[in-house]
Amino acid sequence: MQPLIDTELWLARKRRALARPVEGADFLMRRAAEDLADRLGAVERRFGKAAALFCQTSAAADVLAGSGKAGEIVRVEMDEAFLAGNPGLVAPAETVPFEESSLDLVVSLLSLHAMNDIPGMLAQIRRSLRPDGLFLGALAGAGTLAELRESMLAAETELYGGAGPRILPFTDVRDAGALLQRAGLALPVADVETVVVRYDTLFDLAADLRAMGETSALLDRSRRPASRRLFARAAEIYAERFSDPDGRIRASFSIVWMSGWAPDASQQKPLKPGSAKVSLKAILETPPKN
């Protein structure tokens, strides 16, 4: 598989963001953690051993601990710095460092979109789960930073007669569901939530992206230096196309949620075709009761 993402660059930018924290810049992670709490709350069971996989902060592990639904919680990060002195494992990107059928729950928040081999990661997660174990994951999805993508493309084309990729390609929610099935996870569900954030200018959005460690890490990114002129023109286009009446601009972040279970004989299964006892035609032709 041809890699799209420079993993070392992505990791370096995450380290830099961690070393220079900006208050409030973790709003997407906090939102994802709140959603994780809601989703776990809807699951009426307790899990023996859970892993928070490459979540970059303690947010996911804190949710697991607060839920009371996990007996043992293990954090896994790509760098010791993300653990901040807390217990956990350090593992290379795109690896799931657990034995087969050793986990009851795996969660991952806002990192899968930076993996070159998402299908491979899901397959490893499926392998690590015991029968009837659960995977819950959130990643940036299609539509994320669509306004910035369009504005940068238009500005670069206008100024230089062409444009190179500057923003990651993100996974569509329908593709996410297919990836869960491909990995062999049962009862797959994928849904998307779009968060719209408003900024004074494109430069304020860019500052937040730097503070998140989420500036472009594409291997095939444009090698032309991003000049002040390019950003100034992109900011003008952004304001022209994506501003509200008060002059502030909109930035979209789509969070795709994925869930699936390791297959188990106890799970509900769809009925075989033709096994229904009453036909749809009969139901539609039955007159309503008065």
C-alpha cells in the first residue's frame, strides 16, 4: 500500500503541540470524549480489560475509568511524552501490541485518520478482541476542513496556475462502515457528527490546527513554500465564500464514529432470506382497525 501520511512528521507536530499547549485547542478531543461517554453509557455490560489506543491524551482512559465499565485500562501511545508519566505502553504507529483475543474493549479517539493502513489497524483490533468484545473509534471524516481546502486550492490555482494537496483525504462514513465489515467486525455501525466552529479569520483557524498538531503531514504535500501572499489570498477567498453576516468564518469538522463487535455465537443474527412468517404484501393489504 502506497503511504499517504508522513507518520514521523505527524508525530513530531503532535509532540510540538504537547510541548506548547494552548488553552481550549483540545476542543475536538473533549467533544469526542463526551461522545464516548454517551456511547459507553448506552452499552449495558461491563468489560474486563480495555485499551485506549493512540488517543494522544488521557481523555479516553479517563472516560473509561469514570464509566465504571472497565476492570483494567491500558493506554497505548506512540511516544512516552503522551503518557506524561502515567502508566501505559509505547508502540509504533499502526500496531496493536496485544495478543489475540486478549481485550474486551478497544477505544480510539481522533488518530485513525492519520494512519496509512486503516483496514490493517481495524483487522489488528478485531484480532485483539475476545469474542463479543467491542471496538469504539472516532476519526476525522470527509467534510473536515472543506472550506479551508477549497479556499487554499482556489488561491494557489489563482496565484500559481496549479495547486498541490495540502489537506488529508478523510474517510467517508459509508466507507467507514465497509471497513468495519472488511475487518470482520459484527454488527458494524458508522455515523457522523459535524461540528462547525467559527473564527475571526483563516489565520485563527490555522493557529488552532497548529495547537492541535494537525497541520498537513501528507507525504505528497506541496513542496512550494506557503507564502504570506498565498495565505492572504486564501483568507480573502475564505471570507468571501464562508463567512456569516457578522464577518466570522465557518470551519467544519466531521467526526466519524465506528463501532463493531468481535463475532460471537450469542449475538443476534439477521434472518435468512425467505424465512419471514408474514409477507410484507399481506401487511400492506390488511385494512387498518377502527
